[in-house]
Amino acid sequence: MSVPTLKKFYLETVVPELTKTRGYKNPHQVPTIDKIVLNSRINSEADKNWVQEVVKDITIISGQKPVITRAKTSVANFKVRENMPVAVMVTLRGPKMWDFLLRLIAVTLPNIRDFRGVGRKLDGRGSYNLGIGDHTIFPEITMEAGRKNIGLDIAIVTTAHTDDEGRELLRQLGMPFRTASVPVVKKPDANQPAAVEAAAAVTA
């Protein structure tokens, strides 16, 4: 099995660079991507057909069938009953994780109108959470007339011990973090890693 493009870039370029700049004693100390979790909340009043539509779209986006999470207890104030579907979730690891991250960085995020980069704040433990309000930014999704958009949360979990380590890892992989003076970007710029540029060219 061939090594995913972004993982190859990580092994050949990011690991040596982080080892050099951050003073790691061996490559095994270099943080890496552990998993990526996609989660989409379902309205408590949604019907069964809508739940299956969300499952279908998350499957297309992630390349892996998600699971439906259900309420463990009833909450009257939120109109939630026990065993009611409340979210659709999928956890990506291995090649599918690397392929998804590459598509997210190289194609999906630049597909956002007037894209100026993503926020720089991590979760305090070296991992990054990104909220997507409109799933149609993913080029795999074809929006039908009258259908509602799906929002989802993307959690990129790293093995970094600090936010600084995690942020530098993601930056080296090509994550387009927002800076004070970033021009409007509609596609990957020339300063992003070669692996990301190549993937964008192939996908286009």
C-alpha cells in the first residue's frame, strides 16, 4: 500500500525540520496526528430521513461510514428523549485520516468565500478544533435545491504536549493559520508545502 501524500511529506520534511528547530533528541519525540474526529449535531425534532441524509453526507466527506450517537437520558427542556439520535460521528485514523487532512487543507478550506485563514487557538492540550457552518464547502458535496446545510465540528487530535507544539506541527503540514495581515486566499498559495500544492493540482 502506498504511503499517503501528506504522511510522506510529514516523514520526509516535517519530522527533520521539527527535530532540528525544536531540539528533539530523536524522531519519535516529534508530535504527529493521532486521529481526526468529525461530529455533526442533529436537531432533536429532525425526522429519520434527515438523520440518514446526514449520515450519507458525512460518509461522502470522510470516506468512512459514521455512527449515530444517541441520548442516554431524556431531557425535557431540550425535547430530547432517551435513545433519540443526537449526533453523527466518525473517527478517522491511518491513511483515511491523512487523506482527509490533505483535502481539508489543500482544497476545502480555500473553497470558503473570502478565505483569510483559520483561527490559531488550540484546546490547551495540543489539539485543534475547527467548526464548519456549511458542509457544501467540501467539493464532494452536491447541494440539492431545498436541502438544509449541515454544520460539523472537526477535531484534529495530535500527540503534542503543548499548544505551541501542536500549532507548529499543523503549520508545517500546511494548515493556513490566520495572521494579522493575510490577503484574501481562494486557493492554496505558493508558500504552502509542496505536498499540499501537488495535491491541489491533482484534485483540480
